[in-house]
Amino acid sequence: MRKLITDILNSHPKIEVVGVARNGKDALDKIATLKPDVITLDIEMPIMDGLEALQEIMKKHPTPVVMLSSTTKKGAENTMLAMEYGAVDFIAKPGGAISLNLGNVKGEIIAKIFAAANVSLSKLKTKIEYGKTRNEMQQTHQPLGPTNKANRVKSTNVRKSNGLRFKSKGKKVVVIGTSTGGPRALQKVLTQFPKDIEAPILIVQHMPPGFTKSLAERLNNLCEITVKEAENGDLLENGTAYLAPGGQHFTVRKLGMSFVAQINDKEPPRLGHRPSVNVLFESVAEFRSLKCLAVIMTGMGNDGLEGVKRLKENCETITIAESKETSVVYGMPRAIVDHALADEVAKLENIGITISEIIQS
């Protein structure tokens, strides 16, 4: 696998592989002298595994890291931890732990290396701290209300929104789109929501199959709201966040007076993505009576741009774009800002509070 990855990267004229390491300990020794611009790091390694090595790298030699991970349940859980510890992104190994068909994801590997090379390390090298998780609070019989939320949400410079409000009453929904850097951003935002927030939260995070369930479970343990991987037929309820399953589109349909989730893998990817932010947003835009709060956060490309346009045309919509200052990759939010579609541009630490204020007003 090391040889395969080396050949893939060296095949690009603007990438040079300066070193190869057999395990995490070997990697730390070589990083100190070779000082690479980007590191690819397998989670499954002998002597020192990828998670241990990643934490040491971010502490001693902060460098953008792209993880390689298998799609097993354990692999997916460890990948979510890697995102929390400061990895820029990850690549799912298409053939399991020993994946000899890495050539199938050559384009993805190269694209993510270039994205990582342009990331600001200051946005990655600090592990996110949340204090007690929801499960820990339940075990100690502590209520999950606002008094305890302060123990888990460590936000600085939080300010109130600029007075954005919906002009009329009606059913509210929050839709969120994100990609590279998204797992960390979602943790920061969703942990700021009160458990009784008066809207369902619908999320597309660009991810391959096998990883979104672990992300949803991780977020559910940290949040007052319920977070789950969306399933076909789910009734979309206030105070619950629904995460599009990896490799499948997430849309919304009406059933009587209620809204339900539709999940499918039959429709082709949009802009190379399935799930697609555009597909979700355009689906929500079909219901003109909805009051929609659309949020676009860190990520490569411009998925979400067409969806936000459709929402603005069809529904009363407030749009928040993450600021360049906090975006790990300022691609998707920039597309919204450059097309003058953002009603507010907000730092990551302010987004959750702003959403809560608008929805609860």
C-alpha cells in the first residue's frame, strides 16, 4: 500500500513524495527532518497506530494530515476521532485494511492532498473540547438543560446575531451543507443547540458509505438534541438532526401534514457528490410554506450554491455562510458569499447561537 500511494502521488507533476514510513513512530522521526507539506496517515499501523501518531504530529510538528481508513465500524469510529484530533480529511480504502485497488480512488487522493496543502493549521491543531458528553451526564443523573450545556460548549467571542428574523410565521427547518472540515464544524454548531429547538435539522456532509453512522452516533453523544443517520421514512421532528447517509441522496417529501425523509442511491451524484447539498436543498425548496434557515460551512467546491438559489426563489429563506476566518476550506461558503446569497457571514463559533436565536424567535 505504501508503494501504491507513493506511485499515485508521484504520478502528479506537482506532488513529490519526500519520505515513506513503516509505522507511526517511524513517521514522527522522519517528519522532524523531512518537514513535509502534507502527510498521508493510515489508521491501522503497528507499533504506533494512526490515531496516536496524529496526536503527536499535531502536538510536535503540526502538519495537514489526510487519513486512510477502512470502512469497518471500528475504522469509521476511529476516523471520526481523527477528524476531532485535527486531521484535514480522510480517504476510505476501497478494498479493506489491505487495499490493493487504491488506484480506484486516485483522483480523490490527489484532490485531497492539494486541498490539505492549502489548509490553515491554526484551524486544525487544537483538539475540540466539549467537557462532559450526553451519556456521561445521564450516568451522573445531571440534567441536560442549559446549565450543563455551558460545561460542554467551549466557545469564545460568541456574539448575538444581527437581528435576522423570519418575516412571517410557519413551519421552520434548518438545512446544513458541509464537506472538508465538516465533522469538526458540525460538532461545534450542533452542541450549541438547545434540546427543544423548534425545527428539524437536515444535514449533508460529504462522506462515503460506512462513515456517517459513526459520525451521527458521535454527535448524538455530545449534543442535547438527538442526532441520527437519516433513514427512509423518518418523520422529521423538531429537536432532531438527520444526517444524510454516505453514498445516498437525502430528500424530503410530505406525508399528510408531516414531512418525512427520503433516502435513495438510484439518482446519480451531483457535482461528484452523493449525498449532495444541492439535492437536499432543492427538495426542501419544493415546499413554499416552509421557513428555511440554510447554512453552508467549510468545504471544497460549490455544492449548495444552486440549492440556495432555489430556496431563495421559492421559500422565505435566511442564509448563513461560514466566514473565511474559520473555514478549514473556504470553497462552499465563498460561492454563497460571492453570489451575494449570504444574509450573514459568521465565524464557526457563532453559527450555532445565531441559528438558535433565529429559530426560537
